[in-house]
Amino acid sequence: MLNENGLTFKDFEVKTFEMICKLGQEYTRDFLERYDTYLMENRDKDAYRNKGKRKTTVKTVYGEVEYGKVDKTVKLDYNYKGINAEI
């Protein structure tokens, strides 16, 4: 059945595995970017500032996933939330 079209069962397995891995990577990328957007919008804006987006990569069992991540940094305000320090 599969050999009639020049496709072996092994080829079928490999192509199916590649498609599922690609789907997993896309789903993970979408999830990470949406969660990062949620964190950025709900951060403590007095303590953390937005430095813009940068690309980062996460290694998963189904391959590396590259996604855009918002770079956040702590504001150096020593009077923040009652901490009073002289520099």
C-alpha cells in the first residue's frame, strides 16, 4: 500500500514526527510570547522597566523554539517601597 506511491512506512513515520514537532514548536512559541506579554502588562511598573523585545531560544524535546521576549530590568530607585539608602 505505501510502497505503491514510493513512500515507505519509515518515511511516513519520519514525516509525521517532523510535522508534530513543528506543531509543538509553534504552540510553545505562541504560548511563551502570550505569557510574556501578560507578565509585561501586569508587572510592577514602579520597580521594572521595559527595555524592549529580544529574541531568545528554549530547548525542548521537540526541538529549539525561538521567540520574542520582553527584556525587563529593575529600576535602581533606592527609595522604592520604603527602602531609603544613601549612595
